[in-house]
Amino acid sequence: MQGDDHSITVTEQLLDSEDFSDKKGILKRHTEKINECDTDFFKRVDSIIVNEEQKGEIVDSMLEETKKLKRQNFDLIEDVNQQITNTVTKFNEQVEEMKTQRLTIRYRDNI
């Protein structure tokens, strides 16, 4: 007599969990370095234009453009930092997903 067919499906974690959040700090250090270089550059421009009491339309235009560029660079750094956070989070999720495996076990009763 043939028995009934059965199956059971389980999800097994094959490897231990690992957190890659520390990678955010490593990547963000690079954006901090870029920001430091930008800050240094803008301080130098400001000291040349403002502290030497330069005047005129060209100087005013340069100051205005420098402020715009400073704001754009700051926004860009913030965007990159947010992307770093999102990317590392997604990476963590993908790695965790790869460490699990769905298993289906099929068997037959011989009763």
C-alpha cells in the first residue's frame, strides 16, 4: 500500500548575522574630508575677497557665486551621506537574505 505524500517547507539561516553599519562611518569619513576641503577653499576665497576689503560688481558677483557654490556643495554632501546610509542598509538586507535558504522536504508515509 502506498502512503500519503507530504512536504514541509522551512527557511534556514545558513550563516550568522553580520552588521555592516560600521561601513557607513568609513564612507562618511570621505565625505567629511571633502567637506573640510570645501570649507578651507571657501575660507580662503572669503579672506581674499572680504578681508582685503575688495569692492565692486565683480567682487559682489564672486561672493554671490561663492555662496551659491558653498550651498550646492553642502547639499551634495548631505545627499551623498543619505545615499551612503540607504546603500549600507540595503546591503545589510541583501546579505541577510543571501544567508537564508528555503528548504522543502518531501516524504511519503508508508503506513
